[in-house]
Amino acid sequence: MADKPILVAVDFAEASRRALETAQAIAAGLRAPIMLLHVYTLPLYMYPGIEPLPVPPPVAFEPELDAATRKAIAAFGASYGIPASRTLVREGDPVDEILATVATIGAQMIVMGTHGRRGLSHLLLGSVAEQVVRRASVPVLTVRVRS
């Protein structure tokens, strides 16, 4: 499976750094490439009785946001020896975009950090990692940073 990449979903937090370090150790043993993915979500308008509506960024802002995000993930990857050609940026729902990327690149597994939220914050914010684990068609390894 050396040609099938390991997808590492990152949000630039400490858990993402630990997830990438873990993925690098696994990838070395499997001789598999690593692909980094960052998904950003545009804010939504929410009103009672109306489906959530995306807030369109100003036309001039969208290319700047995309360019800044691509630059950030390239720098993040470079600090771990990952070339910019192995970094991806997507806009949308993080769970959906992670799963779609798995299919697009033919990933053999997903490695991602988790913030380990509990209680009310977990209930309100949900867990991208938990939803990915439940819905993924490939193995998922979650890496949690101890606080």
C-alpha cells in the first residue's frame, strides 16, 4: 500500500501537530506518502424557521482567504518536511470534505487530532473526529493531546 496516501486532517492546533507526527511514524513503516488537508468553513446566518444561509465573503476577500490558507498549510507541512504539492485546502463542512478527499485521493487511512471536548461543549460543538470515525470507509486514528 505504499502508493496509497495517509490523509492527515489539520486545524493547526497542537493536536494536529501530534497527529502529523504520529502519521509520519506510521507512514515511514508503510512507506506511504502523507497528504495534509485543511478545511475551512465560511460563517452562516441562522434565523428561526429558515435554513442556515452561508455568509458570502466580499468578492475580493475570498481569493485572499484561499491564498492565505494555502500558504499556512504549506508552511505547516514544510516544518515537517511535507512538500506543498502534498497539501490540500477545501471549503465546506469539515466532515464531508475529509470524507470526500479520502475518496478523491484513495487514502488508506485518516489521522487527525482531537480536542477531547466533553460535556456541554461537546454537545454544542459536536466532534468532527467522532463523525469522521463513524462515517469513514477507511481506518481512522485520532490523536488527543493531554491537557
